[in-house]
Amino acid sequence: MRYIVTGGAGFIGSNLAETPAQHHDVVIIDSLATGPARRTSSTSGIIPRSTRGE
């Protein structure tokens, strides 16, 4: 199963994405404005984009 987590580089989003990343594919979409990409799991794919339509 594949999951998409928006805001996954922030504190809450990175912790939220970590559990399913152990058994499933997780894609993270984040603007990286307030959270560093290194906070995400190494098994996750990260897409640096804003979800605000800019």
C-alpha cells in the first residue's frame, strides 16, 4: 500500500509517516519551509512542493 503524507518533514508529520514507512511505501509532500528533509525516514520519498497551489 502507498501512503501520501503532506507536511511530513515537520515534527508531527515525520512521526506520523514513520510507522507506515516500516511496512508500506510512503511519499512525503512538504515545502520544507519549517522542517528539514533529514527529519524524514530514509525509506520515504520526499517531494519538495507547496500544497497551496503556488
